[in-house]
Amino acid sequence: MNKNSVFVLDKNKKQCNPVHPAAARKLLTEGKAAVFRQYPFTIILKDESTDEIKQLRIKIDPGAKTTGLAIVSDTNIVWCAELGHRGFQVRDNLSDRRIKRRSRRSRKTRYRKPRFLNRKRPQAWLPPSSMSRVFNIQSWVKKLCRLAPTTSISMELVRFDMQKMVNPEINGVEYQRGELFGYEVREYLLEKFNRTCVYCNSKDGPFNLDHFHPKSKGGSDQVSNLVLSCVKCNQAKDNQLPADFLSDRPKLLAMIDKQRKQPLADAAAVNATRWKLKEILKTTGLPVEIGSGGLTKFNRKHLGISKSHWTDAACVGKSTPETLNIRGYQPLLIKAMGYSFRQMVKSDKYGFPRGAPKLRQKSFFGFQTGDMVKAVVPKGKYAGTHTGRIAVRKKVSQMTIKSSRKLRSKSVRQMLNWAHYRFELFLKHKAAEYNKIVLDVSEAYTSKTVSWTGEILNNLGGKKVVTGNDGFRLDRDLNGARGILIKSVVEKFSTTLGDTPSVS
Ligand SMILES: [Zn+2]
């Protein structure tokens, strides 16, 4: 059983040969090394290493959702991983922001001149969702180069090697007629004709590659003379000329004739993100080998390896060895989580601010959101040992804690959101609706005065409970409210009633 190797650095942080986990465990228990990094697991030796360094190659199969990574020595896989991207999440976040900005603009800045056609994008600009994928891969390649003695990089650049298909001179007849040529052409035609029989539109395979102009009647082996056909149609056509076979369907004949001559659109076969990645990988200074998707598939079938992201990565490029031992390997699963947000306050689905602004401070006690930690909690609800990713949170305001409030949750939310003045207007409106009176009073001394004895507490401070000199205790807010009521009633009505009303 093979396992992902453990990366090893020596005393001077020089990259050494990665070792089997058992060897790493031995080094650690003997005290010859210490843990340097948890993800990916790396140890640091306490001495200098004089071992001969094996040359390693990082191989990459970039994908939209997942990228396969593999580090390969001459015949062995040393380490493998699958890197999950957040490209679609980035795209969704940005379109979400765009909608909110547009809506805010129509509400608040109508008088400004529209400003949307004066932007210029730099050359070779790629959308942030694509760049996110490129940067994910770049940061892992950099990381791996720091931890393992890497001397070269391979990546899958294009899906089909079109140049080799139309110009057989480039790699000689052998390439064109070989098994690999078959793979490349087959994959290309499947894509070009959308996995559909050109004659009957059937999507059920298996498909044959049909020479449109039969070979026996002078048709060439050029890719433009090949079309995708189901076995039935191919047999029915036999060695007839297309004009004879499709004599009753001239429209179809013209369509196929046009389609077979058109090369697959560049956009479908070549991916801008991959070209960008190639440029960025070149900046590492290591030689970058490129391969096509057809070659990857050929290598993988040749080695008898099943398909997954990381096995595809291991089979990228011409440098792939004749034999490759992949038994028992399990990839390290990596998920891109993003750095943080530029947004200072989160917003609800309408784009209104929600909650408190985020803190400017990012790290607390040496930790920040996203750090992998081991927490030992000695007692309480969460007692035990936990390992995982931490999230830094600000303590929730005491005001809205559920158990200690009496108002309906809707009113609480409104009180917290509304300015005092707006709440007052709302209250007066509601009072008129129910035929009640709202008195505007000053709240001076209502907190400090004990409402049933009249004494003034100068040492109240932040206490939650008011205690009178008779020993009776009352909640601070209730006492305040009662005080406000008595005070206002006395001030407003004592002149007309002539006596202090009693309130209990
Ligand atoms: Zn057919």
C-alpha cells in the first residue's frame, strides 16, 4: 500500500527527498525531526542532509472545478492531490454585487451621469473567476517547489493537438499513423460533431470514423474528410459516394460537406485560462512541458490507469514514464476557500446593510479565520479535543439576545434598525390608531431614582438591578420605565387634577 509521501526539509530548509509516512514517523519519534507544516505534511530535520537528491516533476491537469496535481519521480508517484476551485462562487459573488450596486445607483445617485462605457481592460484580461483558478494552482506550485526538490513542470495545455493533425510534417508520418494519432483524431471528431451521427442524428455510440469520400474512390485520410457516423449508417453507406448515399437528402449533404471542412472553433479546443497558467508557471524559472488532452488519454490507457483528476495529471505530457505505480494512492483533497471580503458590512438580499461592520483587526491571539487548529476545551458544553478550521467571530450584542426580551422579534429588529426619531413617529401613528396618548418626556434621573422610595442612587453604574433602601429589588429598565411614567403623569396632570395620582 502506497501513501502520499511526507515532504522533508533539512536544518537549512533545503528540500530533501520526500519519505514514506512510516519513515517520517520513525524520524519524529527518534527526535531527529520536528513537524514543520501540517498541510501538506512536512517535517524538518535537525541536521543537514547529504543524501543525493532525486529529481521530481510537478504535473498539472487544470480543470474548471477541480485541478489534478501529481509529483512524479522516474517511475513512482510521490505525492498527489485534487485542488477544488471556487471559480463559480467568485462569479456568483461578483454578479450579486453588480446587481446590488445597480439597484443602489438607481435609488441614490440618479442625478449623476451614467458611467459604464469608459472602462478599459488590460490586454489578455481574464475574468476574476478564471484568475482565481490560475492563482490557486500557482500558489500550490510555489508551495510544492518550496517543499520538494522540483526540477520541472508538466501541464495539459490544449485538448487536441490541432497542429499535429493538419501538419503531419511536424512530427513525421509515424505520429500521424500511430495509435496516438487515432486517439487524438477520435477525441477531436467526437467533440467536433458533438457525439452525434452526422447521417441519422443518433447519439448512441459506438461511433465509427467514416471517410466521407470513400478511400477506395480516392478519398484522403485528412481530418477534414472524416466524419462521425454510427455503426449502422457506416455499414449502410459502405463505399458509396456521399452524393449517391444522400441522393434523397441534398440539404443534409450540403450541411455535412460544409461542417466537415470547418475546423473546431478555437474557443472550444483552446482554453484562455490554461494559456495564462502556462505564462505564470514559466515565471517559476523551471522548464514547463506542455501536453494535449489526447496525449494524456493515450498515456493513461496505455498505462492501464482509471480516470480521475489526479491520475490524469500524472499522465500529462511526453515525459510520462513507461510504467507508473499508482496502486493504493489517495489524493490529498484541497479546497480553495478564498482570502476574505472587501465588503465592510454584509448585506441582505436587497443590498441593505445587515449586522455590524466587520472588524479591521484580522488576527486575535495569533489566530485568524481559516487557521487549522487543535483546541482542547477542558469543560462546558464543548468539552473535548477538536481539530479543524477556526472562524473568528465578534460577540453578539447583548441587546438582541432572545431569552431576555419581551417585545416581539419584529419590533426588536425595527428598534435596532430605526433611528430614534423614526421609531417615535411610528409609535405616535400607532397610538393614534388605538386612541392612546404618547407623552414626550425627558428621561433625566429616571434610571437613578428608585421609583417606589424616591431615593437617588449615585452608585448605580452599569448594574442591571435597582435595590431600594427597603430591600426591594427591581429590574433596571422596568424601574426606569415606571419612573418615566410617574414623572410624566405628575408633570402633565398634577395641575389639572390638583393631587399626585398614585401609580402602582
Ligand atoms: Zn447513424
